[in-house]
Amino acid sequence: MVTRLEVTDVSSAVACCAPLVREPIGQTDAEQLAVTLKALADPARLRLLSIVASSEDQEACVCDLIDPIGLSQPTVSHHLKVLTEAGFLTRSKRGTWAYYRLVPDALQQVSGLLVSA
């Protein structure tokens, strides 16, 4: 059996700029940070991120995320896509299922932008 992995590029992930309290944020950085924060500003996405982050090895199959969230598979997949594009998760495909893994330090990077060091 061959396992095929597809990992989403997260090069434009979370980190954008210096902490907000250190210096004023520029327009481009503000737009990038707003996209990142919008990805977190949804209850279903926060729950999905929490479930993945608290799962063994900080990884979960989409098949295991549908029932706890109580949404349809296409809706859960959409939310996972948004979190992936924002740089919080990576995606790998194994057979017919997609597995999502928390990007190391993604949440700490956002936290570091919002609080003073």
C-alpha cells in the first residue's frame, strides 16, 4: 500500500510583524494579521483547532472532527481549509481521508503579536 502525503504550504503563515505594542503596524502587515485573526474568529474553527491541538500528536483525521462539531463534512472541511490557509494547520492525505496537524508555535506566534514581551 502506498501512502501519499500532500502538505499545504504554510510559508505565508502566522508571523507577520513586530508585536503591536512595540511599534505601529503597517498596512500590509495589518491586512495579513486580520486574515489570520479572522480565521480564529469563528466558534467552529476555534473548536476544531482545539480538538486537533489536544489530539494525540496534535493531529486528527477529518473523519474524527465531524461529530464533535456537529456540522456537515463539507462545512467542517471548509473551516479546516481556512485554518490551513491561515497557517494554523497542515494537511496530509492518507487514502481517502485528510489528516490535519497543528503547525508548531502557530498559536504562540499570534499570541506574541498581541501581548507585550
